[in-house]
Amino acid sequence: MNDQLTHFNEQNRAQMVDVSEKEVTKREALARSQVKMKPETLSRIRAGQVDKGDVLAVAQVAGIMAAKKTWDIIPMCHPLPLTGIDIRFSYEGADTLGVEAVVKTTGKTGVEMEALTAATAAVLTVYDMCKAMDKDMVLGPTYLLRKTGGKSGDYRRNEE
């Protein structure tokens, strides 16, 4: 692992990493997050009984849109031509909604930040759509599960 901080120049000032000499490779990242909530809140999401509409449909679109705009909100991210984005949901017990975001590209830099941003935007959207009935929701943790492609190679999180 390279411990050098690449987002700083020789004057220790922020810089956007120059990727012009890197090779184009197929890249993919999978990020995960979750929302813990009251069981009745999750039950209403599952039944489609949230006054604001289909929570998962809106969260899915929010995640996709966020991945596409990551470079707009994270200062040192490169604008990337994303080739695929998928947001998946899972019910984990009576009180937890899991979110996974898969982002793909063929390019010179990875899509970890796009996957993490997508997962985060999806859980924030769930909170926004359900906060009237459950302000105690807890978001996260949000983390990278795996990434493939690029000079640094593949990464897979060790799950316990």
C-alpha cells in the first residue's frame, strides 16, 4: 500500500491528482450503508404506505443521480463517464434497511467515491422521506465493500 497522500502537491497544498498517464481499465466499486429505524417505519416502507410516495424508488433515483454528480460535490474527484449504476435494497430484520450501490466505469480512475456517494444519498433520501414519522433513524455505517480495476488492484473488505 502506498502511504503517500496524492491530493497534496510539493507545497502541501491541495491538488487534483493527474491521471493523464494512467491506463484505461474497467473499474467497479460496491459500497454499503443502512438505515436503522422503528419497525413500524420499515413496515410502512415495505407496504408502500409512506405519504410522500415510494421511498425505495425515490432513494434509488437519488443514489443514481448522486453517483453521477460526485465530482460536483467532492472537490478532488474527477468527472467520470459512468457506464453503470445500480442501487439495491435489503430488509435486515424488523428495523434495518440495507443499501448497496454498485458503480462501473471504463477509465483512468476508480469509482469508489461514486459508490459511497450513491449509498449515502440513498440513505439520506430514506431519512428525508420518513422523518415525519421517525426522526430517530440512524444512518450508516457507510463503507466500501469491494473495488476492482486500476493500478492498485482489487480490494475486498474483510467482513467479520
